[in-house]
Amino acid sequence: MAREASQSLINMKAWILNKPAPVSEHPLHLSETAVPTPSDDELLLRVAACGICRTDLHVVEGDLPVRRSPVIPGHQIVGSVAALGSRVEGFDIRDRVGVAWLNRTCGKCEFCIAGRENLCDEAMFTGWTVDGGYAEYAVAPAAFTYRLPDGFNDMQAAPLLCAGIIGYRCLRLTGLTNDEWKGARIGLYGFGAAGHVCIQLARARGAEVYVCTRDRERHQALANELGATWVGDAFAQPPVKLDASIIFAPAGEIVPVALKAIRKGGTVVLGGIHMSSIPSFDYSLIYGERMVRSVANNTRADGRDFLVEAARIPVQTHIQTFSFDHANEALIALKSDSIRGAGVLVMK
């Protein structure tokens, strides 16, 4: 039996996806549904804010296969604990917490045992295989829920829970050691929610950052504000060879462009869960021990380590807020690249 706050929780409002469709068709429907009951190992959260992520677009528009239907999207959840499962320890009612994309893993497969739980074949994902945070309440396993640093308010914290964590893991997978960051030349392709956090991490570590992105008015301007060494179009060649690059844009045609821009032994990291087809390219682009590698999800260690680093810098998230009633419009704005920084859905 769950331990609950004093108020009686019966129904809530939630944005429900019954069938994937283009966001221009407003596929999310605002409905009244039962407040979920936390299992013995789960928390019930009263949602304060939920970040809007490109992965939400992939779920809503069907780029990712349907794994739960209907489903409530959203996986960058900030809220307060409203109820605790009977076996939950270490959390109290009204604690402020966050929930990210990785919702649960089996804990016993070869990947989980090896500390690579992001590759677990039985993993569950918030807002895709389980209901997410486009709702007034959400449940999540306590073991996969994060305590949030005090220096970030609810809206500022929301983008950290996916854009921030994934950007952090992308930087890890460049293969650069602590001693190699100072003076390293890092490329970022695409400059939305993840890019604008990632540049702050890289620069705090001492790297020069070269940003390739479209939309001069929003994305390129923000990159300059955040201290990019050089900013150009998405398909432009930076003026120097790069040590590593991260592609956040879901555009496979950028991969050969990024490979052409890195030095021998460099790495191109693909930071998205979905990407359009990668065109064929000459072997010469990877000759010289250049590497292309993907990022799959995140581990809880990624999340904990990132939040510590983000608070120490501190990272400043640039956000555009949308009221809870305008979830479909928020996704349309995201698809059209009209959000400067990160979008956040804010509950009333």
C-alpha cells in the first residue's frame, strides 16, 4: 500500500497519444484519467514541469515503433513526491525529484551486471513504453528517480533530465580523457536543447567548441552567446580539424560532413535515438582510425554525475515555456526549430 500525502487523489488531466500522427494534426488529446497508483518500489509525483524533447516527436509521429498504446509522452519530469510505495526508502512526501528517459532495467542481464544498463534488452522508457510526464501526475521507480540540485528551479531543471544527460554521455563517448579536454576542439551539429547544455560542459572543461547549425536568428545566435569559438551552417566545414564531434540533429546526411571535419583518430558521436538514413560515403572518410559511434539511452551513473557537474559549473538552461494546455503547439514549435534552447511544458 502506498504512503500518500493528505489530499485524496482520484483523477488527473493528461495528454494522451492514441495513434501516432504528424504533430500538425494535433495527435495528443487532453483527457481526464485516473491518477496512477505507485507500485511497492515506485513514487507518485505531482508534476511541476516536463521538458519537451525531440524524442517526444519521434514517439508522437511514429518514428519510433509503438510500444504502449495509448501512452502519455514526456520524459524530462520535474515534480514533488505525492505518495511512496511500501518498499521505498530514502524519499519523503514533497521531496523535489526528477525522472529521465531510462525508467527501469532488469538488473540481472550481462549489460546491467557490467554497469551498461543503458543497453539492457528489457529496459523500459519514460513516455514511450510507460506513461510519462505530459500529465498532472506520474509514477516512476524510486531507484531510477533523481534528486535535483537546489540551484535549478523546476523549469530550468527539466531540460537537464534528457538533453543534459545525453549531452554528458556524448561527451564521455568522444573518448577524450580528463587531460585531453583543455584545448580540445569539439564540433556540435544541431544546437537545440542538448547542444546548448553540451557547449557549457565542454567549455567548462577547457575545450573550444565549433557549432554547425541552421537558423541564424535562434540557434546560431545562442551558440555565439554561449561562447562558441566558431559558428556556421549545418553543412559548413569548420576552419580547423576537430578532435571529436557530436551530431544532435536527426539528419543522417550530416555524418559524412562531420567525418570530413575531424582529424585522424577522431570520433563522431551520434546523439539521437532516431536518425534519417546515413548516405554511403568513401572509405577515405573513416580511414585514419576515425570512428563513428552511437549513444544509446543513459545509465543512472550518467545522470548522477552530470547533475553534480551541471551544478558545479553551473549550467544555465535557456528555456521557452509552454502552458500545459498547449502541448500540441509546443511539439509543433519543436519540429519547426522555433524554440531557442529548450522547450518546457509547465503545469498550472
